[in-house]
Amino acid sequence: MGIVEELTEVVASTVEEHGVPGMVAGVWVDGEAHVVPHGIASVETDVPLRAATQFQVGSVTKTLTSAVVALLVEDGRVAYDDPAARHLPDLAAALGPDVDLEAITVEHLLSHQSGFDGDHLFTHPEADHLEALAGARHLFDPGDGFSYSNAGFSLAGELVAVVSGPPFPEVVRRRLLSPLGMDGACFTADEAITRPVALPHWVIGGEVAVLRRAGWQPGWELGPLDWAAGGLVASVPHLLRWGRFQLDGQADDGTVLLDAAARTRLHTAVVDSDEVGSVALDWSVRTTDGVTTIDHGGLTVGYSTDLVVVPERGIVVAVCTHATNGGAVNQAVRRWALERTAGIVERDPSPDPDVPVDPDRVAGRYLHSFGVLTVVAGDEPATVRITTEARTDVGWQPPPDPPATFAFTGPRDAVSTDGTGVARLLRVGEGWLQLGGRRAPRIDD
């Protein structure tokens, strides 16, 4: 049986197991693309998914933002160690000390080290301008930690626009999408409506419905503040082409847009994120079974995307689903594809009941971007139990996560053990927790 037939079987069984409307999965291996669509684009129309069907690919967009900045670095117009204020002086003056653009470098923006609450613009949807970041919480000094930052990429997108001149989507189209033949990939509903598009779905308890007006964005598309952080709409063939670009840096006509040194800079880890991997600019970097991969996921309301590149094997894996439980679907197919094509067996971290951790030291309340976390010692040794309640001081936030038990895998790290969906990773610091990549400081009762 060939890889297309195998991938078709895996996709079909995974879609059925998780009850999602469908998915599109693709692999680039041995110099050839294989794309398998399965299911429907909408439960209201039963229109079949196609290989060219487009999805909101969410934070995968960040890798394009970093690449555009790398092009500006190659042009000599930006340096990674430049203070962001050098290119955004008016915004720096407006933000003041809360978001210190004099201390935050371009590299900090691209590697989630800027130090402020990177979801401030999401949880305050009434804010329709970057100056609203003046109210963002300070989590750590720039460069002194890691916390996933969507707003950091909103700032990077503004920097790109200011330095280049045209709006951010036009810069991305002119310098990357068009040279790579990624025609149709776009940022707005006006453009996407002329293409086949999968609709977002809510899936829970066997019920499936199209999602409308859900999340932080006012309509289906993400707004201009979010374009650089997660606004791209693209297909699996687009993502495979983007993954191939990480391998050779070449446009369709053979022109080298980013040479090996520039790509290495993008793909080389600069900060530790969790026990599984590190973060580059802004690819996640991990080594599994002695093989290094770079990857990025994307999540918007009702869409889930995974893109993985195995540079030393010349392999790319891309998967897209359009359902709220899409993460588990994508993980199953991605893991199968990596084992089948690259011999990489991805595993969740293993709990170690003998880890010398005092769960009572972790107990307390923590202010996360998306809720107030209450941590207590778990029923088993080296475990903690986390419950989440909604914050009352913000506008939009996702529904609180259900209570979950985390088992420690090392002195600082733990993994969820409830067996539902994708395993979540927890990191413990002095006076803070990191959950979902976001730092949550301890708060007083």
C-alpha cells in the first residue's frame, strides 16, 4: 500500500473517531506532495472538502511574520537586536513603561520574550489599536523569560508595515506568497470568499454545529491587529509549499529569497519553552529520536492547524481541521505521518512519581491570561490538581478549562494525565506557573 492510500485510511478513521466534519492532511516526502481531503466543509451544506480548501491557520502565520522580518534584516533595514522603539517611536511614546519598547528588541518580539501579557488585545476586544497595550500586565523584564505572545507579533507586524511602507498583508503577499506561488492565501473574508473555505464547527457530546460570531474577532476573519499573529487563511498545499521554503529558501523561479544562514537564524532555538522543546524565531524546535524538527501550530475558534518540517530528512507534514476538538485529530495524523515518513515517534512526557517535588509549594492562585488558576496538591504523589475560573476583569476569554490533574515529570515540569484531547504541559517557576505557554503569576487571595 502506498503512502496516499495509507494516509487516506488514517485520516478517515481519525475523523470518524473524533466526530469532526472532516480534515485535510498532506505530506511532502521524496520530493513529492501528497494531499488527502476527507469529509465536508460545512454540516449545513455537505459540500465536500477539497485539497485546495482553505482554513484559518492561526499562529502558523507567525512564521511568515518572522520570515518577512528576516528579509528586512537581509535588506539591512532592521537588525534583530534593534530596540523595537527604533522603528516604532510614536508607539513607544504612547505605551510608556508598561510595554517598554526601548528594552524590547526585535528578537524579543519574535521569540516571545517581550515580558508583557501577550493576550491583552484578545482579552480586551474593545481595544482596536496597539496603544491599548499600555494597560498590559508586566510578567517579567524583556529577555528574562518566555511567555507566548500574540501581541508581540502584532507589534512585529506593525514594525514590518512601518519599515516597508505597505500594509502588512501586502508586504507578505509581495515578498513571500506570490514568489512561492501561494496564490489564494489571504487575510480577509472578501478575498477568502472567492475560494473554497471550510467553515468552523463546534463539536461536543456528539453534536456538531457551525460556529458564528464566536471568539475575540467581530466576524469570521481576524482583524488587522491580529493579522501578523494569526490572520492567514490558507490551504494544506499552501502550507506544504511554505514548509518546503524552510528547506531551500527558494522562490518558484529558483531565486533564493532567504539563504541558509538566514534560515538557520530563524530555526535555531533562542529560549527554552518547556521540557519538550525550545522556541526559535518563532518556530518550535524539538529533538525526537535524535532527529530535530521545527513546527508551529495554529488555533482560532473552530480551526486547528499543525505544520511540521524535518529539515534533515526533507519532509513536511501539514494538517488542518475545522472543529473545536481539532487538536487531538491533528496530533493523531501528524504523529502517524512523522513515524511513517521520518521514523520519528512523538511521545508525551512520562510522569515520574519519584520526582522530589513538594506539590504544596505550588499550591495557590495564579492569574493566567485566560482565567484564574487554583492549584492544590493532587491525590497521588508528585501531582497537582488545577481548576480554572473565569476572570472578571477582562472582556473576552475562552470557556474555562475543566479541572485537570498534572503529574510531575521533573523538578519544574508536569504533564496532564486526564487522557482527554492533547496533553497539556505545566512549568513551575518562582512565584509563577506556565500553562499553555503563558506565564501566570501567583496572586494573593
